[in-house]
Amino acid sequence: MITIEEKEKIWNSVSIEFSDDEMLRDLHFIRELMEIIRRDIDKPKSIKEIGILVREEFKKWLEIHPEYVACK
């Protein structure tokens, strides 16, 4: 749904903005993913459905970049 290039761009942006706090970095990355999904979906979805989609997108991101996990 969200391309790797888009995720890389978002990640770079939040990494610069929240360079001192990994948890805030991750939260803002997830928030940005939520905004994209909410904006790009065809029909209105519940917060729960959007959350499930975001979780899937974040999981795909971490499979590609496992070194970015803040909580180990």
C-alpha cells in the first residue's frame, strides 16, 4: 500500500526531527503512516481498521530494517 520509498522519506524526516528519542521517532513514523492510509483509502474505515493496516505496514518496514526497532 505504501511504497518503501515513501516510508524511507518519512523515516528520514522523523529521524532528523526526533534524533534524541527513539520512541517518539517511532510514534511519529506510525502517525505519518496512519495519515497516509487514512487519506488514501477508498471508503471510510474505523480507527481499528486503520490501525490494523498501519500495523501491517510497520511490520513490513521492520522486516526490511530490523535495526530500527526502538524497544528490544
